[in-house]
Amino acid sequence: RVPLIGSWDGYVRAIDYAATTDDGYAIESKVLIGPLLTKDMDDVLIKDLQAILGETSKPVNYEVYVGTTAEEALAAIENDDDPVVSGTWRAGRNLTTIVRRAGHAVYVRLTSSEQWAMESIRCRLSGQGRVRRRGA
């Protein structure tokens, strides 16, 4: 059994979980990971990122955003501001990307218009400590 959906253009559509396009258009995906924070809610330094994609995965674009507040970092994404670092990950284990940026909140955005599979992302973070917390 499968639900059928009738539309105004005269076509009857069904959900196909194996579909790679939507009426010939690529299906775009966007994933937002974050905010990445410390347990003490102080500034955090994101040192580097490394991703492992599935062996049959298509490329995935990544962008890292850092802000003095979680809302500021999120606003940078919504306003299409330049990320602090960006690039493309490919199938398998990718090289480590050095980021070395500090702020209160960090977001990582993943985008693709092809089928992709993420196995893991390794991200090294460190808190900036009490002195940095007092400066705010």
C-alpha cells in the first residue's frame, strides 16, 4: 500500500524513497549542526574538523560559522554572510581542516544536491577559560 496524491496538474503522485530527483529537479539537502557550546557556557575555540562520509557518498559542502552569541552566528547563516571556513568533503575519510576560531557559539552547515551519507564528524573544541569569560 502506498498513499497517492492527486494534484491540480492532472498527475497522481506517490512517495518514492529511492527517488534521486523531484520531477527532474535535484533534491537539495541542508543540515545545521549546533550551536556547539562548552559546559561552562564560556567562549569555545574550534580547532579543526574532519569528516568521514560513506564510501558511495557524493560530495558535501560544509561551512563553519562562529559568533559572540548563538543568535549572532545563526543570523550570519540566514544573511548569507561569509563563513569563517568552508570547503567540500568527499567519500571516505577526509583531510583535517584547520579552523582555529573562537566565539561563544559555533555552527556547522552541510549542503548538497546529491545523495550523500555521513558516518562521522570529528571536531576538536576547547574552552577559553575563566579569563576569557571575565572579559565579556
